[in-house]
Amino acid sequence: MSDAHRPVIRGAVVDARGLNCPLPVIRLAAAAKDAGAHAILTVVATDPAARYDVPAWARLRGHEVLAIDQDGDELTITVRLGELPPVTGIS
């Protein structure tokens, strides 16, 4: 399915304010497990490392960073989840 025809599914907002590395990524990864493919998740963080850690996590897992915004000390990073890996080992 092309991006133009892909439904936009808003997912959770992950509040990682006050948490330091690696917790913003861990919280985002946990939210991603509960969201479906192509869901849009937003993480709000105050740890400056999140600007680099969240995009690296997204890239390694086939997700897409849609936006990185900063307002003072607060970063808002929006990610669209890619295809979820197939479930294996189930008989």
C-alpha cells in the first residue's frame, strides 16, 4: 500500500519528560508493541539525547521519524511505525 493510501492511525503520546537515556526509547518501544503497523506515536522528552536516540531506534526498526520539534527543554518526536515483524514460533 502506498503512503498516500495508508490510513493514519494516531497512537499514544509517550510522556518521557524527566527521564534520562535509555528510558525515553524504552517507553516508546513499549508503546509501539501495543500499537499497530503504521500507527503514529509521539514521545515528549526533556533528555537532549532523545533527539538522537529516538531516530536511531526508529531507523533500526524500520520506522519513520515524521517530526522533531523543540520548545525550550522539551522535545516532541513523532514516529510512524513500519510493518510489524511476523510472529514466529507459534504452532
